[in-house]
Amino acid sequence: MDVTGTTMESEAGEECRFFASYSGVKLPLKLVNAIEAEALSNRNTFIRAYFDRVGTLKGFDKIVYGEVELAHRYDYHASGRLSRAQIIMLDEDPVILRFDPSGVQIPDAP
């Protein structure tokens, strides 16, 4: 990966940027306080986020003391609304949430 300021680009063409935290509870979460890649060695906790070529957040990893504590991965409907969110927390089973084209969460089938 090539490091350039606050961004890195993966082989899949996703842009990787770094943030101090996130805000809100509505998915996808909003990332706040961008961090320069060079400043990461001075931080114990940060967010490593992945964006597609048009700048849509595809997912992020919350890094705490070098370990991924929380990860989100997002898929979107053609309209740009969230269609699927996978949430992975340390030592827990992944949770997958699905959303209809209007953005309303689809309940799990019993």
C-alpha cells in the first residue's frame, strides 16, 4: 500500500483513511477527526476506514493497542442507501443487519 497523507490505497482500489473516532448510532457510522497516517504511531486507538472510488464508506476497523476491537462492513443499494451492515466485535459472533431500499431495517426471520 502507498501512504499519502491521511490516505492509503488498497489493491482493490479502496482508499484507506484514518480517524480518531466516530459519532452517532445510525448506520453507517460517521467518522470524525481525520488523522495523518504518520501520526498513527503516537496513538493507542484509531479508526482505519475504507472508501470506494466515489468516496462511499465501505467499512472500518477500530484499532485498540494494535488489535481490531470492532469492525463494520457496509453494502449499499443502487440508490446509495445502506442495504447490509456486518458488525464484528471482539470475541462475539458477527451480526448482519439488512435494510430495504428506503433504509428501513428488515427484521430477522424467526
